[in-house]
Amino acid sequence: MKIKCPKCKKDAELAMDYSAVKCSSCDLDMSYGEYVKFVAHNEAIYSDILGDYATGAEGHTAGSLDEWD
Ligand SMILES: [Zn+2]
């Protein structure tokens, strides 16, 4: 069946038994397990970028200075 190629975003072919993902546009050829990891990894990077954006405004809160009595 057709799925989205994680590399070139074109149509890749997933084998009926989920054993392999192949893309004729960019010569992608990996197992379905690798494909899932590849996609998850890419989305993790994307989340990190969004995460940095969100936490950037917060900054670091000062630690407790009460210890310096
Ligand atoms: Zn591709």
C-alpha cells in the first residue's frame, strides 16, 4: 500500500506483510520497524524545536538563595 516517504515526502510502497518500505523516488529501502523509528525520530526533533520555543521565554528561575544566610 502507499504511504508517505519519510525522506522525500513522495509515495512510498509498504509491503502487504509490513516487512519493508520502499520508495522509488529516493531509493529508500528499509524495514517497517526502521521506518517507524525514522518517522518517530523526525517527529522528536520537530517537538524539540517547538519545546525550545515554549521554554525559551520561561528562562531559568533563580535557585534558592536562602542557603546563604
Ligand atoms: Zn522517498
